[in-house]
Amino acid sequence: MIERFIKESKDLCKDLPLPHPLEFYIDLCVTAFTLITRGPKKETSHFTDLLLNEYIHFLEEVIFAVEDRSKNKKKYINRVSFDSIILDD
């Protein structure tokens, strides 16, 4: 599944300017998949619930996990933010 995502992403994005390197999006995919499929049942249930019911919060958690894993490596620039006035109460 992940291999297919990587192959298709490379094919689709080969000539497109992306805000981040393609590897960033691949890291997000792999991390998201890992959060909902591996680890203690309580954690995977939490992330699955976020994915199904609070998608933006799920994406934030995925990004935090990627950032935490690549801490001090300065791997990616231009932090991604989902802050929006649309989401404000």
C-alpha cells in the first residue's frame, strides 16, 4: 500500500512544484499509517478515531510525530499549519 502511494506520488508530482520535498509527504503517509496500525491498541484506537472524526487534528498529530522524529535534523522547512479562521468558533 505504501509502496503504491510512493510510486503514484512520484509519477503524479514529477513535474509539479511542491511546497515541501516529496519525501515530506511520503514521511507523512508512512507516519499516519504507522500511527493507526502499530502500537498499543489504545493508541491506535485514539488515532483511528481522530482520523475518522477529527481529520485536521489527526493531520496535526501526524505532523508533530514527523517533526519529533526528525528533530534537530532540519529536514523540512516552512512548518505546516492548519490554523484557519474557518475552523474558529
